[in-house]
Amino acid sequence: MLMDIYTKKTICPYDCPASCGFTVQTDGRRIQKTGGDKAHPVSRGLLCGKMRRYADEINSKDRILTPLKRSGGKGSGSFIPISWEEAVTEITSRWKGLIKNEGPSSIAYCYYSGVMSIIQRHCVQALFARMGACELVKTLCASAKGDGYASVVGDTGCLDPRELKNSDLYLVWGSNVSATRFPTLADLTQARKEGKRVILIEVYAEPMAPYCDEAILIRPGTDGALALAMMHVLAANDLADEPFLAEYGLGYARFKETLGAYTPQWAAEITGIPAQAITDLALCYGKASAPSILLGSGCSRYGNGSMTVRLITILSLFTGAWKRPGGGLCGCTPSGGSYFDVNTVKRPDLRSRRPERTININQLSHALTGTDGHPPLKSLYVAGSNPANSVSDQKGILEGLKREDLFTVVHERFMTDTARYADIILPAAFSAEQSDVYEAYGYCTMAAAKKIVEPAGEAKSNWDTTALLAKAMGYTDDHFRQTEEELYEKLILTPTPLSAFLTEEERKTLLQGGVLSMPFARHTDFQTPDKRFYIVNPRLPEPMPHYTACHGGSEELSLISVPSRHTLNSIFQAEKEQARKRGSMTLVMNTTDAAARGIKDGDPILCKNDLAEVEFTAQTTDLIAGGAVAAVGVYRLDQSPGGLTCNALHHPRLSDGGNATTMNDNKVNVCLKK
Ligand SMILES: Nc1nc2c(c(=O)[nH]1)N[C@H]1C(S)=C(S)[C@@H](COP(=O)(O)OP(=O)(O)OC[C@H]3O[C@@H](n4cnc5c(=O)[nH]c(N)nc54)[C@H](O)[C@@H]3O)O[C@H]1N2
Ligand SMILES: Nc1nc2c(c(=O)[nH]1)N[C@H]1C(S)=C(S)[C@@H](COP(=O)(O)OP(=O)(O)OC[C@H]3O[C@@H](n4cnc5c(=O)[nH]c(N)nc54)[C@H](O)[C@@H]3O)O[C@H]1N2
Ligand SMILES: [Mo]
């Protein structure tokens, strides 16, 4: 029988700043095709290559459709199907035994950014809070950036990218807009058509250089020195907006006294950028009326990441740009807070006492191998994350996951590297198979999307799975008895200070599934305890901002790990067309560094440090800073000849502020593979 095909709107669930809208064609049973949503205020009909393949992904024959139980050795990938009832009984009886015999802190959960909608992303936390299990510090992405930004302007919202059209100069500062901020690329292209200048400050400039007027190559982890030297030049040339800094900021006079030392020559030694180029950049920036800095997260993933972002944030304020439309900083939190009350889902109050043990996700390897001063974890529950692929110290993580006495449960859509090590796998639903609310982290929008089709096979949403496990644990709290739809309505009807003014009509739009464009922040209404921004911040251990060096190491080259435009972290690897476009695991090298090692484009190479040795294919270019190498994309372990990926070369060290990843702050030696 032929069924009617109709179109529905929904929201991209993946971890990008835009939270794009898209359309799906469906017969009510299967998603058939995706397209852009012209009415969406941010994506305006654009849809990236990855999401054009969403239908292939959701209908993939590789999807996990029933619960599975391990039938071979850990990591062997041998599983047999079991029923949900068997799976839930086994999981909860193991957990009950562990809680009784070893205490709840023998159990941990791990979720990150597989799904970004509010209910499905965070619901797992409530179950483990109720259990009294370990708490997870979720700082795998941009927490050092958030920390550095907030140390200057608190909760003040930064520029929404839609405001960039009013800027008159763009510094794209460590951001591959063409891959990770796709809707903004059109705005930069338009700005250049209007004769405005776009300058790139990058370690690895190859992807973005074609979209910019000028590319400045910088040594990894040294951007703080560049920002300081730019402020030195601005102050020396009367281009600092001193009345603005005095009226709205705190500490300018004392900070100015320190700037004398930060000459362009001083910064040239550290950054590798010629002193004249630093002076020229600073003058160009200082003479613009409403310059914007479009800041990616790359430069924050270092031991000095928070300080770096603190200095760049101060630079963005230095010429008074924040008081003019389009001027200031873009790439941090534009809303300055949350439109939804996320604790409705996380429910930290379900914890009866403080967690006995807290695990930083970047140091999961330590918790799994018992090298953090605690006994090794006895059970790990993973949902919406793939730590075997995406977290530092990959060897340590795999060693931990191999432990016979670790009971691992993975709620997944595909047989990921983490799922391969599970004792039990539970089949997870896709975004179009569940209802949820969304807020973009890079734009001022809030949205909601209703389930379009039933989950394939026996797949269940994160919420339904959490509620089922809670019931089997014997938890009778009302929270776990709610349906997904009830939670969805509750989130829309519970205002936060930022969404309190929504009209009945607007809430109705959300209840039915839709998107709202929210007001941009008032950028000079500084949301700090003193109502002014902090050039000097007396509340910090280091009140005076200054240059600090990153962790580094004794090897010769600095390794950074950057996103691929064809995949999203480890998502879309299962999608054959995207995997084909992306190709094999490459390490990008500067042509001179490669030649010095006898390496040519396409050669097999070995990249090593004290943690691991990983095999890549070399790709050479002049558009990467000398002394730096870049690993592009997250790969499955079986796509790597040596069975390890770049994350095996990442130390689990944390950033200076924000307890965040320092995945770009590792040194390596590279040689030709004989
Ligand atoms: N296609 C695609 N889109 C994605 C993702 C993906 O994997 N693929 N990931 C999503 C996620 S989770 C996130 S957090 C965002 C990623 O957001 P970002 O981490 O901002 O990613 P990029 O846009 O690649 O920007 C980082 C850039 O910083 C540069 N960089 C590294 N170190 C330094 C440094 O010390 N100084 C300077 N100036 N530059 C440096 C890198 O070369 C890279 O180009 O994107 C999201 N969107
Ligand atoms: N080498 C390297 N490492 C990186 C990065 C990098 O660029 N390079 N990026 C870093 C950054 S910025 C981030 S944010 C992290 C991301 O780290 P993770 O959050 O671990 O992200 P992914 O590796 O994409 O894994 C997400 C998993 O969630 C699953 N998933 C998707 N939707 C759902 C759902 O609704 N329910 C359930 N149960 N599962 C679902 C997907 O199938 C996927 O396997 O990785 C970090 N690690
Ligand atoms: Mo991220």
C-alpha cells in the first residue's frame, strides 16, 4: 500500500553551536529524506553535508536494534541479542550487588555530547544522583574557554553571530568556521563582498584561508602573548578606549602599567609571528570601529587555556568595540544563561549526600585503572558518548575497559569502539524518534521538536531507558514516573530568568514543536557581581592577567587535534559516504618540518610520545605553523593501522581554569614508517 509522504520540521541534535533546523520527509514510519528549513532563524535553509545524510544514518542496517549481551572476550565485538527484560534485570541486579558490597561510588556514568537536547542529554544524571554513584565533571570540550570568558565578563552574553553583519573587521581566531560554524560562513562571505576585511589567526590555516583576506600562523598555545602585545601596541598608539575601560571595567590603570613589557618583539619570540605583523594587526584592529573576534575553542584546550581566553576577552573590550553594534567577541555564550531549567532533568537534589567520588571525564582512564587514589571503578554506564574514541589517554581507557571485573553498559545506536567493550549494549533512539527541547549554545534561540517516527526495532530514548532502570532499581520518586511528553511540557512551562517573558503564544509554539529567536544580550550591561568587567579580577588566584606558558613537553612537534568537516566527533563514522569523503587518518605537517624528516605527502608516518605510538598518513602544507602537526577528525580504532588514534597521544592533564581538556597541548616526535 502506498502511504502519504509528508514533511515535518525538527532540530539537529548534534554538538554544533547553531542547533540548526531541518525538514524531514516521512511516511510516518521511516524518515526518507532531509532538507533545509528556510524559516529557521539561524540555518535559513542551509543544511550541512552530514545532516543531508541523516536519513541514511537513521535507516542504517548497522544500527543496534535490540539489547545485546557479550558472548566473547571484552572488546571482541561478539554479542547475542537478549530481551529488554533480561538486560534490565541483569544490569540492576549487578548494580544492587555493587551498592551493597562495595558502595555506590564503585559505579560511574559517562555522558557527553552525543545528543544535545536537554532531556535526552542530561536525564542519565538523575538516575546516578539517586543511586549516590560517582559524579562526573563534564569538561571535554570548551570549559576553559567558558572559564576564561566568565573571569572577565561573568554571565554577560557575547555576540550572537547574527549581529556580525554590523562588524567592520573580523578576526577569525582559531575557528574553522567552514566546518564547525557552517551558517556563519555565509555571513563572512557576504562581509567580504561588502569590502570588509577577514583576518585568520590559526595554527592550521588550510581549511579557512580561502575564506579570509589574510592568514596569520601562530604557534600552538601562545595566543595570550599575541593578545598582550596587541594591547601593548593599542595602548602605545592611544587606541585603547580609556573612558570606556574606566567606566565599565575594573583595573585598567594597573593593567596598563604591566603592558610595557609585552612588546611585539617579546611576543614574536613566543608566537613565531613577526613583530611587524603583530603591530600591523593591532593597528588594523585598533582603527576599526566595530571589530569582532570570532573565537573558536581550539586555543582554550591547553594548560593555559583559561588565561588565553581571558586575555583575548580583554582585548575584545580594549577599544570599546562592545558598545557598538557588531563589535566585540563572538563564540562564547551569547544568551548569558539558560532558557530552560536544566535541573528539572538533572535533578542534583535526588542525591541524598555529597558524592563520595568525583571523576573528571578527561581522567576517566585513571578512574578505570585505579590510578587516581581510589579503587578502580566496578561499573560504568555510557550513554551519548564514546570515550574510547573521544577522550584523552586512549590506551589507559582501553586498558580499563578490558578489565574482566568492570561491568560496562553502553546505550548506543551503533557498534562504537566503546560499545565493543560493553557487557550489555542497550539500543538507543535517534532524535527524530524522541521528543525534546533544544537551546543553541552559540545563538540566542530556543526550540522544541516532537517525535516524528517510533524508534526503530527495540530502540529506546535515553529518558525511557533511564526511567526503566530507575523503576527496576526500586526508585519510586515521582521524577522517574514522568513520561517524555510530561517532561517536555514541564521544561517549556518552567521559565528561567531568560525565558520568563515568553508570551502564551510563544510557549504554545514550543509546545507544538517550533523555534523561537530570543533577544540578543545587552553587551554593556555587564553581568558580574560589580556590574563591571574585570581587567584585574580580585576574586581569582591570579588577579592580574598575564602570559602563562602551556604544558608542552620534551618532544619536537606540537600536536593539535581538530574536527573534520565530514564527521562530528565520532558521529557519522558509520555513514559510508561521509567516511569515504574523509579518507584515512591523516596528520597534517608543515612542508619544511616534513622535508627535514624525509617525509612526503601521502607517506605512512609514526607519531610518538611518552604515552603511545600512532600511525598516520602524512599530509603536507605550508598553511600550518612550523613546529605544529594536526590530527584531523576522530577515527574508529579499526580504521587506524596501529589500532590507536590521536587521543592515545593526549595526556589527561587539565587546563588552568575550568578543569578542562588540554587535548591540543601535547608534544610528539614524527618519523617515516619504515
Ligand atoms: N564538521 C564538524 N563540526 C563540528 C564538530 C566536528 O567534529 N565536525 N565538532 C563540534 C564540537 S563538539 C565543537 S566543540 C565545535 C568545535 O569547535 P572548535 O574546537 O572551535 O573547532 P574548530 O572550528 O576546528 O576550531 C578550532 C581551531 O583552533 C585551531 N587551534 C588549535 N590550537 C590553536 C591555538 O593555540 N591557537 C589558535 N589561534 N588556533 C588554534 C585549530 O587549528 C582549529 O582550526 O564544533 C562542532 N562542530
Ligand atoms: N581527537 C579528538 N578528540 C576529541 C575531539 C576532536 O575534535 N578530536 N573533540 C572533543 C570534543 S569538542 C567533544 S565535545 C568530545 C565529544 O565526545 P563524545 O560526547 O563522547 O562524542 P562522540 O564521540 O561523538 O560520541 C557520541 C556518541 O553518542 C551516540 N549518541 C548520539 N545520540 C544518542 C542518543 O540519543 N542516545 C544515546 N544513548 N547515544 C547517542 C553516538 O552514536 C556517538 O557514538 O570529543 C572530544 N574529543
Ligand atoms: Mo565539543
